[in-house]
Amino acid sequence: MVKKTGPTTLALQNLIKELFILGSKENVNLWKRIAQDLSRPTRIRRAVNIDRIERYMGENETALVPGKVLSDGELTKNITVAAYQFSAKAKEKINKTGKAITIKQLMIENPKGSKVRIIG
């Protein structure tokens, strides 16, 4: 029987704790949901291409990816994308027209989690 260990990266463990704390403090289930998604094994964590973000997001919206953003596709809209990880090329493509930030930065900028859409 394999023992469940959870994320082993210290930075990820701290992020998950901060998400649960902010979710409880602000009474926002979005942060608790993201913490649960990030607690899952790496092989199950979401990986989203830019074309999917482009397809499902509107102009001036915020996309939240509890996983990694990959570089397939082009972004033509002014979108803020918050994710746990970005490929180097994806970050470059997003920053041309939109804004790529970490989940921690999004927590600081928008603690209520308003107008944020989970993609993936």
C-alpha cells in the first residue's frame, strides 16, 4: 500500500496553507478549492494551453490555473493569468498582451476572489 504524502515542496506546502487561511478568513470557497487542487499529486495536476485560456476567457478577465500553463496557442485578449507554474514560452506569450502572475500575487491583489474563473 502506498502512503499518501502530499506535496513535498516547501513553497507549495506554504502556499496551500495560505490559501486555506485566506479562504477561511475571507469566507471565500475559491481559495479552499484551489488549495485542494494543489494538494493533489503532480501527475493529476492540471496543465492548460494558452489556446484554451483564449477560448474560454473574455477581455479583461482573470483566469486561475491550479497547475501549469503551457505555450500552445496565441493570446490576443488582455487577460490576467494566475497559475502555480508557467512554461517559459507561455509566460512570454501571455506578457505580450496580458499579464502572467502567480497565485500568491492574485491572493494579494484580489483577496475576495471576485471575477476570477478557474480554467482547466
